[in-house]
Amino acid sequence: MSDFASAAMLRLIHRSLQLQGLPAPALAPPRGALVPLDAKRMLAQALWQAHGPDVLVRIGGAARDGHEPLMAALAPAQDPPDLVRRWQRLEGFIHSRHRIVVVSRQGQGMELRHRAADDGAPPAAAEDLLVFGVLIALLERCGTRELQARLMGERRWRWQQQRWFDHPWPQDLGAWELRWSDDHATAPEPLPPVQDWPERVRAQLATDLGRDWSLAVLARALQTSPRSLQRQMASAQTSYSVLLAEVRASRAGELLSTTDVSPAEIGYVCGYADQAHFTREFKRQTALTPASFRRQFAARGG
């Protein structure tokens, strides 16, 4: 089996090694949109053997530069719980054999566990650290203030003051504790006033297609009430759900025709629940499957 998330993670690893000036193990960077699931595990274990565990948690630093569409879809998270929900949606989208589980949540803190889905094989220790490091980098990228992180049972914070601290590693690397400030750093800038309500809705939805949108969330973002928003949509003979479907299909069509990003990754980035949902809803909007749309409309050189 193959998936686009493993391919993105491998590209992230190679990018990070370049930034750190470290040689990559004797495994070629991924050249396609999909890679075998075991490729990520093999590379993570090779990195552990070549450079030790500290390098693995620093791999996520490359997630801050914005080159990966997948990381860009995760980065607009409103707060740490929102980021975890996005990550969990990704795991469900690709039917990942490993899952992040929220063990507890209290105030500005949460405990997480990286474990096998169902009764499958547990993540390798190298995979635990790789995911831990990427989550920390994404939390910093989305503006989490005063972020602190450590493995469960540790007395000292391993990540704080925007840097890693080197401590001896505990035996269990798959259970993590996070703490942060309630004050989120990056509130989205308000959209310019537009009298056309459908256009306002489209513009707002397009700012973050990976968000868990609902009518109430959308109304709050537009600084109105759900009931007022419904009236505005009704007067324009449309609805929130219709506009969301249009915006998702429009962005997916743009990515299909102008990039070589895999259809599966495009489906996730544009907010679809899974690949079947993407194919079904995109065809409902365009009368074409994503693959057919790309064949007909992809930009060609020359």
C-alpha cells in the first residue's frame, strides 16, 4: 500500500536534512505522489541509526517553510486541539495504521498517545519521535504561544522557549504532554467589507478549507449570527452548504489543472472527508472525476 502523507513526510525529512547540513541515509527522495507505507518507517529508523533520536524530533522544523501543500493545510489551525483534529482527519483520510489519540484535555493542556489503529503493529520509536516533532513544528507555525512539550513522565520540558532541550530519552516515546498559553498569536485578519453575501461566504471559506466549518463557525467568522447568515443566503437563493461545495470543487480544480499534487492529497487539502467523498462531490460539481478533469484541463508546456 502507498499514500500521499508518507510521500510528503519523506520530502519533509530530506528537506530538513538539507537545512541541518546532514547527509541523508542511502534512500532516494520520493519522486512520485505516492510511496509505500514502509518507506517512511525505514527512513526514520535509518535516521535513528545514523544520527540518533534527537535528529528525528528536529525534522519537523522544515514544516515551517510552507513548501508542502499537506503542511499548509494543517498550519491554519486555530489552536492545538484544532491541529490535532486536522491531523486525525488526515489519518482517517489515508486509513493510517497509526493514530493520534487525545488521552485527556484540560484547559490549555492535553495528553496525546501515538498508537496502532485497531490491533495492528504499534509505531516504531523512530516514528513516534518523527510525528512528535512535526506536530510541535506545526503548532509553532500556527501561532501557539508559550508552547511546552515533553514525553509523559518527564519532569523537565523538552520543548520550550521555541527550542529543543536535550535530555535522556525515556523508554516510552509515544505518549506526549502539551501546554500552551490561552492567547493565540495569529488571529485571522478580517476580510474587507463586501455587500454580496455569497461572495463574502466564498471568500471566508477559501481562507481555510481544512477547517471544520459549520454554519455557526462561519457566522462567527463573518461577525454575524447563524440566523442572519441563513436569511442572507436564502435571499440570494443559495445556502452555506452549496457555497462550501462550490469553493472546495473550485480549489480542487485549480490544483488538479496547475500542479502535479496527487488527487488524494488534493482531496484532503480541500477538506473532503475521504477520497471517495472527493470523487463523488467533485463529479457532482463538474460532471468529471478528478482524474478525468486533470486529463482534460491540466496545463501543458509548449
